[in-house]
Amino acid sequence: MLPDSPGDQPQAASPQDYPQPLYPPGSFSAPAPNSNSKVLKAVLITVAIFVGLGIIGVGVIGVGMWYVAKSVHIVPSASFTESDLGIAIYPGAEPSLRGSRGKIAGKIVLNASYYTPDSADKVIAFYKEKAGPTATLFTTSHGTAIRLIRATGDTTTVNVMRVPDESGGKTYIRITHVTETAAPH
């Protein structure tokens, strides 16, 4: 049905006819950045960088350990000769199963372990004599190390310590010999 006269037309609603919003326009705008949010952002970025560097570091260490594990072989200490180790084996010392042979960073590394009932002082005196006057002696609370560096670059280190728990009071001897894999040019 059409209106008959202009006065019969529906009137447009006025703004007062609608309910007013609970919150005025613009009240939900983002807060202005303050110095606290900038500090938090800087801290989070710094933490993220350190976590990333830590993950990279763990990866590098893992690859290095994998490489070393792949290149080192466990062998009984009895398999080494005095010539292999670059120094005499203490007379009467019992070889352990904790020897190793490996190639690391272009060098051949041999480790041999022995036990003797003799005192640590007697073993140290023996190795000081065998190593000669150019050897260096280091003493710590854990034991003594005698290091001999030869003109060829080969290094022999003898560690001597008393290990009462593991060996029944015997003296522990560990010999490490490091040599070049190829002759220097």
C-alpha cells in the first residue's frame, strides 16, 4: 500500500531514537607505545639472540664430539710399546683396558693407563729421570704431570696420581703421546 499524501510517509529516525554506545568512539584504539614496551622488546630480542647462539653452539660441539668419537678407538693399554708412547713404561706396571688411539686435528694421539703398587713419589722420580732435564713438571692437588716436548713437535705427558677408590690404593699412571701425522715441510 502506497501512502496517499506526503504526510503519511514514515519519518526518518533521529539519532536520539537509537541507543547510545556504552563506550565512546575511539575508546578501543591501541595504547601509545611507552618506554617499558621498548625495553621489553629489546630484552626479548636479546634473549632470542642468545638462545639462537646457544643452539648453534650446541650443534657445533655435537658435530665436534661426533668427529672425535668417530676418529678415536679404544684399545687396551697393553697393546702399546715404549716406542709408541715416546717414553718407558714403568717397570712392573699393570696395563688397564683404558687405552685409546686416534687422529685428531691432524695429529695422532695415544693414551695408555697403568697401575702400580709403588708410591707416586717413586713413579715420579722414575719418569723425571726418563724425561730428562728439558721436561716440565706440574704438580696439583690431584697429582703430578711430567711433560716432554721434543724438537720434532712430538709431546709426551705422563700423569701420576694416587687413586685409592678405583685401584685399591695403587698409583695410577696415564701416558699421552701426541705426534704429527705427516712430517713437517
